Amino acid sequence: MQFVLSDPGLHWRDGWFLLQGAGHTLWVTLVAGLLGTLLGVVLGWLRFSSVLLRIITAPYIDVVRSVPLIIQLVLANSFLALAGVGFDTFWLCVAVLSSSMAVVTAEVVRAGLASVPQTFRRSARSLGLSARQEFFHISAPLAVRTSFAAWVGLLLGLAKDSALVSVVGYVEYMKSSQILITRTHETLPLLVGVGVFYFVICYPVSRYSARLERRMAL
Amino acid sequence: MFGYVFYWSLVWDALPQLLAGAWLTLQIAVLSMLFGTVVGLALALYRQKGEGAGARFASAWVELARNTPVLFQIYMMYFGLGSVGIQVSSYAAVLIALSFNNAGYLAEIFRGGLAAVHRQQLSAARSLGLTKLQSYLHVIFPQLLRIVFYGYVTQAVWAMLNTSLGMLVGLHELSGAAQSAQSISFRSFEFFFVTALIYYLIAKLMELGARVVFRRWLRV
């Protein structure tokens, strides 16, 4: 016996379904981007300021950068499952994505802080600024200036990486398109739609970031 | 954890399968880097010219490769081409998509490197009687690769990690092999833990290998 859907073609209400997927992609990117950046700034600052912490955190950074995101997602998913912890798929995705975002952000932050000349730091301190004042008024603004463009690039990378979270069952734009492809067999238009979706988000931002980088370089 | 017993022996039994997958992973990573390097160099040179159809084509390629997810590119090669009647194997689809992706990213890396190689190097090589091809092969590219070495190795590792997406189009590279091996017992944690370990080792191996090869050739 075979089940046949009465009308498997594309409908207008599928647009709503895709829109939801798009919303999920943006939402998971936004939350993971925010958390990852905060964690990354702290991690980068720690790695910059202490040699001991740099050595301690090195394995974590190394592992996150050398294992595919998709495996990290599956591993985290099955670990939580076997530990018997109830969890929300969304937060699982956010946790894995923000951990990878934190690692790359930390490197950018560290490089940004390292690009502030030692003489600036010393003269600030000798003018009577405390270490904290020096950080917030001298180092941090200069580091933000040099690393902002790179950080925008990382955020775009995160947006594209969020296409992978469907492996643990979070229905973002890529997955929702795939679901529709399975039902309607309208492969090409839906797939091209996916490409256009990401391109429209990423292209303007990457152009902006490239322009910013050029301006900084001058 | 609580009441869960790890069965590592299952993974041990399936290790040959995983290693065969790892070999496929390495193969695709290296091949896609090779194709990506050749095409990426061409794209970077065309982009450097800045005008004409070639430059526009190269720009379009780079922007498309860099601004869409790799997974989309793989799906496009596998399902997209399939839907217009061109059937490609999952191996070919992943290899083509990753080569396309690598070419785009490497073109951007090379562009930065080309800007750092002094312009007069080319004129000097040409006036010494080298043909255009010779001067690029023997004068420009060696300097270029030396400048972009770290970016290049990072991209190579990234390409290797991206082969894991082959799992989603049914390719039995490392992730796919693990996926199909674990589907017998559903011991997914054990299998993917070992898989992660193998990926880590391959990444380190690639970094080490690149360093050795580049030191020999380019004295980085």
C-alpha cells in the first residue's frame, strides 16, 4: 500500500514555513554570535594577559579547531542523551556554535590586543592610569579598531556554519528547504533559494567589512 | 553516564571501516586543495587585472564561494545537478564542491600575497628572458606561497574538516563511515568520539606534513 499526498506541490503557506526556518537561522546565529563573542573576548583577554592561561586553554582551542563542527554537534547531542540530561535542541546548537565562535574570536581579540604597541601601554601607566583604566581607555579601543573587520568575517562564518545544526534536528532555513524538497521534488528552485538567502545576508556584510579593512589599512 | 556502559570494543571492531573512511577524507582534502590551488591562483591573477570578463568571472566565483555555506555548495553539486539530469557520484559532488570552495577562499588569500610580492619581480624575470609562465612558476609563486603559508595551511585543515559534510550526501568518508557503522549498534557517542579523535590526528598530520613539505621546497 502506498500513501500519496493529495497535492504535494509548492503552496503559498510553504513560504511561511521557509520564513520560520529563516527566522531560526538568524536567531541561532544571533544568540550564538552574542554568547560566542562575549566568551571569546574574555578568553582572548585571558590568553593575552597570562602565559599560564594561554597554555591551559591551548588544548581546548586546538581541539575545537581540529574537529568538524558537525561531529561536535553529534557528539554533544549523544553525550547529553546518554548522560540523561534533558535539553533543548536550540540551546545545544547555541552551545556548540558559540563555543566555536568563542575560540576564533579569542584569537582575533588576542591578536588585536597584541597589536597595541607596548609603549602606549607603558606611557598610559606612567601617566597614572590604573591597569584597568589603561585597558578600557587605551588598549581596548585600539584593539577593537584593528580587529573589528576580522570579527565581522567570523560572524559571517558563523551564519554559514549554522546551516549544519540541522544534523541534530534543529529546523533552520537549510533544513526547512530540504523538508520541502523531499515533499515537492522542486529541488532546483528551493536549493537556489537557499543560496540566495545566504548570499543576500553575507554579501553586503562582507563588502562592508572589506571596505572597513581597507580604510583601517590606510 | 548514569547506568550507561561504554562499549568501545564495537568501535574497535569497526576500526578498519573508519580508517578506510579516514583515507577517503584525506584523499578528498588533498585533491580539493590541489584543484583549489591551481584554480585559485588563476582567479587571483585575473582579479588582479581588475577589468574584463575574466576579472568579473573571477570575482563572481570568489563571492559565490565565500558567501554561501559549504553545505549548500555540496547540495547544489549533488541534488542540484541531479535534478537537471546530471548524475554525479557523492564522491565527485563533494570533491567538486570543495574544490570550488577552496578556489574561492584561496584566491582571496593569494590576492593578499600577490599584493605583497613586489611588482618589479615580474618585469625583472621577464627581462631576464623567462617566459610569462616561467616567471610566474619560478619567481612569483614561490614567493607568494611563502607569504601566505599560514593562511594556506589553515585553509587546508578547514577543507579537510569540511569533507565531513560528505556524510549528508551519503559519502562514506570518515564521518559517513562512522555514521553507518554506528547505525548497527546506535552507540553513537563511542563512534563519534573516536571519529573526532581521528579528525584531530589528521589535522595535526596535515599541519606537520605541510610544514615539512614547505620547509623542503620553500624554506619557510
